Amino acid sequence: MKFIHTADIHLDSPLTGLSAYADAPVEMLRTATRDAFTNLITEAIEQQVDFMVIAGDLYDGTWKDHNTGIYFCKEMGRLKKAGIPVFVLFGNHDAESEMTKKLQLPDNVFTFDTRKPSTFRLEQLKVALHGRSFKEKETLENLVTGYPAPVPGMFNIGVLHTALEGNSAHATYAPCSLDELHAKGYHYWALGHVHEHQIWEGASTVVFPGNLQGRHIRETGPRGAIIVTADEHGIQDIERLFVDVLRWTSLEVNVTGCNSLSDVVGAIGKELEGIVENSPSTIPTAVRVTVTGKTPAHGDLFGLESQLRAEVLALAVAIGAERLWIEKVKVSTSAADDGEAVRARADALSDLQDLLEAAETDQGFLKSLQEDLLGLINKAPLELQTTVPYFKAIRSGDLVDLVREVRPGLVSHLAKVE
């Protein structure tokens, strides 16, 4: 028999921060979670799987648009026609959803109870699925302890939405340990909640499929589900099934050898060409570029993230047309000169460097600078309020790091201009 294990679909997950980018492929990003799910359903039908397991976070929190639920029912209808049942466990996001509580699902969709663990038996396949849905988002108890013993003579699957041990990046809902999962005696644990693919072998095979579609730059690389093949002897094959329609990539470009802005743009261009050459031609890539290195070009780059991004966008269009979108360009370079060469000049520029160094400990200057900057940041758009890291420091009056970071860039930039 063969089944698909998926989780963390977050259908129609609302987008955040994209209004800051006039060139963002908003429509593609808006429909990406649906398109990936449609791809998954198509794969399930074409590969003639026996059933599908959804291990939580089908929906996305308090999202109340019932068109999302109607779309899900339509896709379940496709599986019904193919004779494929679906077993859904509700996770923390589903517990918040209006659709979870109200929407009537097709009769090939079975949901795990929220009050206690429940078991579904597929007698013909000799499969037993055990699981318990979240009733409340803040489910902090260890649910595994209440799961039933494995059914003798059957292939036992535990379905669970959990942070598991060691996943500090995710809220610690339904915490448990790997040892507890192995000790339960099930053949396979279909987990959800953690968005990165992970697998552990042992007494049981324990799997996070990762989320179905990357939604932002913290979810890089290919995304999808798991397809499991098993027989009377146990699991025979576990394969990742990639169904995503847009991939996020974090690209670091070291520009130590670059002497100018144009050199930096050229170096980024070569890396972008490599991404296009090594990516599937049918899947667009959203890229965050981080420019690093101790470089003579540091002065040229000072304060020019927007211009650099525009240059890189033009490159991306020329290289990949519809295949590349530049989400952001971050400049994290440092000056090639440690300040000694400027200090040796003994001119106005070296005096400015000395003044900026002294400013780091001048409380009167720092207070005045804070007052000037507060007038600017209080008028900044909402998107900038949450994305510019120094806004919080400016409000608190902790400006030493800001002045220290600005000094070499400003001095390098002025030296270049001169």
C-alpha cells in the first residue's frame, strides 16, 4: 500500500510586508499555497495512493474567508472520485479557524477527535491510524501519553502535531520526546508543526514532511510532502514529493575582491546565473541577496541598498525573466581599510573620523541625534517600523552601535567621492 503524509499547508496564508515592494509577484505569492496543494492532489491521484494524512495546520489561524474552505472541499472531491480517503488532524492554527468548526467536509474526509485520541481502521489495507486534534491553540500537554497501544496485525500510524524536543524555533505545542514516540510501538509517526523536513529511523519511523509551500525567506529550498510505500514486512520506501510552485533562496555573495558598485553588481549577477542554471525551469525563485566581505567597495555601497537592489533587479530580469525575483538586497560589508590610512591623512576626513569615534561616548550628541531621528522614524510607513532593525534602538536611545556602524561606511564613502 502507498500513502501521502503532508502537514502545515496553511491554505491562503496572508502575506506580510510585500506592500513594501512594488515589483513583488503578489498574485503568484498569494495563490502559491493553493497551487502547491492542487499539485499534491494531482500527484495523489496519478500515483493511485491508498489514502492521505494531513498532520495539522491545514488552515491559517483566524483566517475567515470561506472561499478557502470551499476550495479545500473541491480538492477533496477530486480525491473522492478517485476513491482516496483523507485523514485530517487539526493543529494549533486549525484550532483558531472558523472553518474548522463550521465547514461540512466531504464524506471521504475523516477528522481526529479533539477530546481524546481516536483510531481509524482500514481493514482491507490492515492499517490503523491514531491521532488527537487540537481543541485549543495553546495545547501544551503531552498528547502522546494518551495514544492507544498499537493494533496487533496492523500497520500502525500515529498522527501528531507537535514541536517535538529540540525545536526551539517553533512554539512548544504538544511537546514530547523521540523516545516516547519510539516506545509507543507504532510503525510510522506522521508529524506536523515543524516546517523543515526531518526524519528519524528506529523502533518507529518518525517524519516531519515540512510545509507544503515556502511562504517567506525563512522557508528556503524545495518544499512538499512525503509518499510512503509499505507491505506486510513494514516500510519499503520513503520519498519526498516536491509540489511547491515558488522557491525561496538566501544567497550570500562575498565581494572582498570588488572595488566598486559595478563590480559588486557583476559578482551578484554571476551567482544569480548559477541559481537559474541549477533550478528547475518550471519553478520561479525568490532570492534574498546578502553582500558580505571586507572590500574597497564598502564606501560605494554605503546607504545604497535601494539602488543596489534596483541594479540587481534589472540583472535578474535580463538573466531569468519570469524565473527570478529579488526579495531584498542586504549590505553587510565592512571597509577594507581599518581607519589607519584615513587617520594618516591628517586632513578634514581624518578629523571627521576622530569626531565620529568621539561621538560614540558623547551623551549630549547621542541625545540630540536621537531627537532628530525620532522625528523621522515616527513618520515612517508601517512596513519600515517592523523591518528596520535600528528603529527600536533609536526609540530606546541606545545609539552607540548605530554610530559605530555608520562611521566606517561614511568615511569610506567620502574618501571615494573625494
